[in-house]
Amino acid sequence: MTSKNLKTAEFLQAESELLLHEARKQKAEKYKTVGDPIELSGVPIDVKVRGRYAWLAENTTTVRKLDLESRKTVQIYKGHTGPVTCLAFCDSTPGSGDSKILISGSWDKTIRLWNTDIKTAISTTTAHTDFVKTLLVIPSLNLLVSGSSDKSVRFWDLSSPLSPNPLESVGSISSHTRPVQCLDAYVTPSGSDDAPEVTLFTADTMGVIKVWSLKKEGEGGRYRWKHTQKDEFTYHRTGVNEMVYGNGLLWTASTDESIRMHPYPPTPGVKPYPPLTYTKAFKTLLSLPIQPQLDADAFPYVLGGSGDTIRICDVSSPEEPEFVKEVEGHWHDVTHLRLWLRDSDDKRRKEVWVISASLDTTLRRWKLAELLSPPAPQAEEKAIPIAKPQAAPSGLTEEEERELAELMHMDDE
């Protein structure tokens, strides 16, 4: 490319970024009250909803516990030296079901355990040689699984979570050729004295999904988790951003602008279900039919975050999924959609709400019925003028936004 052509390309890119920034600025004003937003001090990279609280892994190197009712921060966990990328929970006493131990992974390559009763750090484990991108706890096995930008999956023993010592490594997988950023699993009881059958799903930024059978080998306190690959799926053209399994379906949201529902184990002779597609990458999904607290027939919806919109589809007939509605509210990419069962005003029942998180540094709270039929925005839409470049409303520069996008969605080669 000649110097003149390079300058022209740079000018066009700068103009495009300027227009995008101005459009986002106008949309931020237009939808500033839609979804009853909660302003955050950092960008949420992972979100877990437990009861009335949202737990946020932030790019500010902290974990935040936020009361969704009062909108106030009730706990902050500091200790990581890089952005916190993923969260999970485990029991303080294995099998108790108390889920009092917070587990966090970070850019700093470590996994940290925290006692949420007294808000103190328990242990730090140098877990990978690159960013920790995803965590999965399998409670019945006292097993933590981590995935990383170093392209590996590692297994960690959680039988003594209150120990100040680093977690013990009990196995690993090094089969992926790109960063591993999504994990899920299911356990099938054996019905005998044999160990349960464990199926693990791992997905990477190239779009490759691998399916593994795990088996525990060893006696007493010394054991390893051995893995055998069962399947590999390459129906996504590029990275898998979210993956969840339930009711015999593996759900995936991808940068290739699709959400897929894949029966697993596969049924011979059954055709694949058609994907849900749009014109922008899907960075998150929320499948209501697989939520154990909900009746699948009453809530046949899957929600996807595509660009700065939330798209809703009816999948009661998965062979012919039906688009229902597109909802606007955020002015930057929607990165997480989570279920919130909120107490009704009289405290006698639970209401179905959806929490959405975005790079616009807000959480928005939607009653499902209102999400299906949202109110009109308050402000009128305006033309998009060209203005001088400035920091985005989030407080991030364009360069910082690109770095954050790379953290969350690029290949990290």
C-alpha cells in the first residue's frame, strides 16, 4: 500500500470511528433510563447472579458484589493484579451446598479463592502461563476446571477449599490450538458403585468445540482426572463466546453471528436444528427452557446479545425457531444475559427478570414481560453529526476499547 493510500485508509477509519462514537453518544442519551440501569465503575467481564446479588468480574482488577435491589455495592474483593475475567463458586465444606467460596480468574494468570463470609483471601494459585479466561465448578466431584489463553484446560482439586495452600493440579488437556474460553459439563450417575460418567465440553476462539469423557484414576489422596475425546464440532466459523448445556441440548453463541442448539448425545437420523442468526456477533445467550427453576413450556425463549441489542426467539419448536423481538437499551455491546428470580412486592412469589451487562458499563434490569414489550425511549432520535473525537461515555478511549475487545473476543495468538 502506498503512503497516500495508507493515509486515506487511516482517515476513513478515523472518520468511521468518529461516527460510531457519536452514534453511541446519542444512543446513550436516548436510552439512558431504559432497563432501569445501574451505573458501574468498571466494565463487567463476567457476571453471576445469586439471589438478589450480582457478582461482577471487572476490568478494574476487582470483584464486586452488587445488591440488585438497592443498587449498592456490598462487597469488593481486591488482590488480582490484572483484569478479573471469570468467576465461580464452591462449597466451603464439600457437599454442604453453601457456595460460600468465591473463585476468580484473571489476566494475572492466577486463580484466587475467597471466603465470602468474612471477605478475605484464602489462597492464590498460579494456574496458567497466560490469561485465565473461564472457570467451571463440578460440585459433586469437588473439581474445578479452568481454561486459558495458553490453549490448555486444567483440573484442580477442591476437596479442601479453605486451605491456604495453592490448589492441587489433578490433570490437564492440551488439545486446543486456540485460547479456551468456554466450559460446561454434565454428570450422569452410574446407578452402581462405579464412578459417575462425566462429560466435559470445551470451546475455543476458533469455534472448535471438543467433547471429553473424564475418568478419575488413583486411590486415596493421590488421583488424576484422565480424559478421552468423544466428539469434535466445527459448525461455528469462529470463536464461541458462551456455551451452556441442559435438557440434552448444547447451546453456543458465536462471533460468527449465530446461536446454535445442538442435541447431545446426538440422535441418529435427526437433522441439526437451524441456527439463530443476525448481522452481528453474539457475545452471550440466555436459554430459559434449560433453567431448572422454570417451566420450559411456559418460557420457550432464548435471548441473545448481538451488538448493542437483545434479540428474543421462541424455540418451542426448535426445528422452526421464531424471531419474537429485538430490544434496544444499551449503547455498546451486550456481553452478558443472566436470569434473576426476583421477589414480588408482596414477597409471596418469584418474578422472572433478566439482567443484561454491557461494555457501556451498566447493568440493566428487565422484567421478562416488559422485555417482550418494552416502553418507547424518551428522547427523539437525532441526526448523527461529525464531532471532535473524545473519550467514550464509559470513560474509555478508543484504544482502550479495542484492548478490552481483544481481551474478551480475539484469538490471543
